[in-house]
Amino acid sequence: MKKFRIVSRWVKRRVKTRRARRTHSRASSVRNASGRRSYLTHKELARALITERVIHFNKHYNLPLGKIAIRNQVSRWGSCSKKGNLNFNYKLLFLTAELRDYVIVHEICHVKEFNHGSSFWNLVSEVVPDYHSLNKALRKINARVVVSMDSNLQTNLQSKITQEKL
Ligand SMILES: [Zn+2]
């Protein structure tokens, strides 16, 4: 009887640990699922808005751009490949238009200057003269915590994009 009790206590302890582990992994998968849902919900809106701005700014730069991809990145706002493909974080949608445009111009300029040298910054400043303060402001925003958008803003953006397409 005594032996059984010890065993059952041991079993209970094991079950408790496993349950705790399962709860923990469930919590993180819920977090991932909501992040993925947000990405799927906003991806096309982000693509429409960003593509429109890329075309707009490239009227000035006239650079041979590759494909535009919208990604669900953890901490990067954008990147540019050697082939001139541009990648943007869908969460740019949740930033102010000023910051969003700065990221877009920044990546376009990397097609010509694949570094952060003075000729790169000169190129950026042709369109975004206050790039320095915008870059500073952007560094203070953690992409990990930028997760949602005001639904009014979303409706306004959607109608803005539709109007501009007409
Ligand atoms: Zn850069």
C-alpha cells in the first residue's frame, strides 16, 4: 500500500510536469498562429500599398528592380538582394506613412548602392532629406510588438489604394 502511494505520487508529479510543458507549448503556438493570421489578413493590403509606393519612388530613381516580396519577418523591416529583389515586412502597414516610405526608399537605393556608404545616404536623401531622424525613430520601434492596426485606418488605406488604382 505504502509502495503504491509512492508510485502514484511519482506518477502525479510526472503528469503535472508534462501538463505544464504542454500548456507552455500551446501558449507559444497560439502566439504563432495569431501572428500568422495577422500576416495572412494584411499581406495583400501591404503588397498593394508597398508596390504602389515602390513604383512611385522609382520614377525618381529609375533603377532595374526585381520582384517585390511581402514577408512575415520578426525584426527586419526590409531587405534587398543582389538581384534587386526587394523584401518588405507586412508590418510596414502599421507604421506611419513617413516611416514606411523611408524603408521603401532605403531598400530601393540598395539596388544601386549595396552598402551604407556616403553615396548610399546621398541617394536616399534625394527623396527623403530627413532620413537620419526617421532612421533613428525606426530603430526605437520593435517589429516584434507591432502586431495590429486600427480597423478605421485599415478601411481608409483600402479605399485610398482603390482610388489610386482608378
Ligand atoms: Zn540598408
